[in-house]
Amino acid sequence: DAGVIQSPRHEVTEMGQEVTLRCKPISGHDYLFWYRQTMMRGLELLIYFNNNVPIDDSGMPEDRFSAKMPNASFSTLKIQPSEPRDSAVYFCASTPGGYAEAFFGQGTRLTVV
Amino acid sequence: RKEVEQDPGPFNVPEGATVAFNCTYSNSASQSFFWYRQDCRKEPKLLMSVYSSGNEDGRFTAQLNRASQYISLLIRDSKLSDSATYLCVVPYNAGNMLTFGGGTRLMVKP
């Protein structure tokens, strides 16, 4: 398996623009997580899915953020409109669940200017 | 209180030194735990799993103290290549939701 695949690797956008981050989890993993990492706040869990259903989105900072998982092999995290404070590295991770190891994608480095 | 707390460091140690990190957690129901390693500008990767009282893998030893709700990571004979950020991970919700500590940064110097 190629592992968790995220795209794009880097994204630079202007404030107010819509940003869409994409993730393909490892096949057979029932859980998918979106994390955001900054120097100030570390690695924060934004939302996670079980079998394509959002389970906990309490970490989503505000209504400008939304996430979907239309099928077992694809998820998106959308920010609309984007703001400079959204600049961070966004990681997607997947796991079979039940205390198993989580595997991370290489992340998307987002810069909002 | 944060769910998972770590000393952010940095810990600056010479090659060959022994260094230990602690992590405290608030969820007493967690059955097992993890230490992840994150290199600069890379994704986190699993270093060790911690079950029952602890685990050892070469120069790395992880210990669990359930009564006090803390996990430790001991690195012996540290190498330059050990320089990284070490993340303590506590599963919640029957092990299905991984909560990360803020990480402890280690810098090993010649």
C-alpha cells in the first residue's frame, strides 16, 4: 500500500479564497483523522470519521471549516473563506481503530497571505 | 487540565547521554499508549507502543504508571539521529480517537 496520500503538498492562497485539502486513507482502515499543526498549538485533532461518518467534529475551529468523506477512499477538508490564521500544516491520518497505530500522510503546508 | 501534557523542552544533551521524557494524561480508561517521533517538516511516525507496564526496544524504553497516569520514554546512549520531537499519544473513545501531547523536542549534540 502507498500509505496515506494527501494533496496538495503545499498551498499558498490569498485571504478570502476557498481552499480544499484532499486525503486518501490506507485501504481497509475504518478511521480517518484530520489534524492541524502549528508551532503555538501543536497537533490538534479537527475531526475524525468512522466508516465515512463524522464522529467528532468538536475540534473544527469554526463554520469556515468543513470536512466530508463521500466514500471509504477519499476525504476533503475545506476552508471557506480562508484567513491568515489558518496557515498551518494539515495532516490526515488513518487507522483500523481499536488501539491500532495511526499512519499519517505527508501533510499539506497551507499559507494564507 | 489538558488531556495529554508534555514538557515541550528543548532537551539539549550530548551524544551518549541518557534522557527521559514524561507525559501525563487525564483519561484513566485508556488501555494502551504510543510514542510517536516527528522529524522537522515531516509527518509523525510510530516509535513505540506501550502496553501494560511498559515496553523496551533497543535503546528505547517506555514505561506506564497507571496509578499516577503518566508515561515515560527513556533513551539510552543517545545518537545525533535521535534529534526530533517526541509525541505522547493517548487513545480515547475505546482506542479509536488518538489525542496527541504537544511534543518534547530533543536535540542531541556532538
